[in-house]
Amino acid sequence: MGGSDVLEIIGAGFGRTGTMSTKEALELLGFGPCHHMTELFRQPASIAGWLRVAEGGPADWDSLYAGYRSTLDWPGAYFWRDLVATYPDARVLLTVRDPDRWYDSVASTIYRPRSSDPSTLSPAVRRATEERPELLDQPRLAEKLVWQGTFGGRFADRAHAIGVYTAHLAEVRATVPAGRLLEFDPAQGWEPLCSWLGVDPPDTPFPLLNTGESFRERIADPDGLRGL
């Protein structure tokens, strides 16, 4: 595997498939820092570079991922094909969840507060964007890549969204060689992930983070957003 200046693990799973828990797990195992949508809130100046790529500009993946050893969740999951081709030595991690539970989770968390219009943002989100104006580009990025680019503006159509999700899983399975791919449900705990990575499991429980309830609490609290 490559060094710390090259991605070693590419996450192809959609958001709300346990990506935050798995991010924490990878970092505990020494495969961090791990990029994730939450990194854009921590480093809002990086959003502009992602937005340029989302809008059709050239992608300098080494620059966007400078300092990271792994990536999970959107925005990286949208570009999984490009990343798989760019980093041929990287392993591919497909986080999965029951399709109906996945849809319910997305609908009640990241889909609910979505908006690129500052006047419609929640008070907590609006306050955060006033303090860090670069965050205003994050909803634009999510709209471009996720709600329009992935779901064609039809996420509210449950059957359509679940169809997109299951088709995505099938495409990743069909595209990535079995020896390079791990399909992983965080409920499985340390064993499959550590076995795949060739490391010993730590003497701590597998992290279970970013539940629907905790997500909604952070969105309602400016201090919670600041801590993302």
C-alpha cells in the first residue's frame, strides 16, 4: 500500500451507511486521517475545490486528499470510479445497510435540512454560515452531487431512491475485483475490517457514532455544528 500522501482506502458507500463510525474505526486502526463529508465543516475552505470538480472542473485528487490516507462518505463516494482508477493500489470499502433502514435514516437526517438558500436554513446552520461563509457552498455541493447528481432530484420518491442505492451497490460489486473489495456493515464490528486490513483489533468496542438522534441534535445546535 502507498504512503500517507496516497489514498490507501476508498469508500464507495453512500452516506448514512455507518460511514462516520467506520471513519473513526479506520483512524483508530492507523488508516487516518480519513476524509468524510464532516471534514468539509471542519475545513470549510476546502469546499470550493470540491465544488469546482462537482461542476465539471478538472480534478486534482492528490491535492483534494492531501494528508489523508482514506476516504468515506460523500463527496468522495460520488467519484468512486475516478478514485478507483487513480489509486489502483488502494483497497475499496463498501459500507452497506438494509435499504429501507438506509432510506429512513437519510430522509430523517441529511435530506431534511438540505437547502442552498440561506433564508431557509435552520437558525443553527444559518448562524454557523455567518461565522464561516465558506459553509454556504456545502449545501450547493451536496445538492449537485447527492440530491441531483445521484438521485436525479427524486430522493423523495422512496422506491426510486432505494433503486438508486441498490443499483449502486450492484455496480460497485461488479466493478471492483473481489480481492480488492470489502463489503462492510459496521454492525459486524472489528473482525472483518481488521482481517481485511491485516491488523489486530483494538481492545475497545467498535465505535457507533452519528446516530439519527445525535445528527439532529447537532443540526439544531450551532456549537454542535462547530464541532463537526
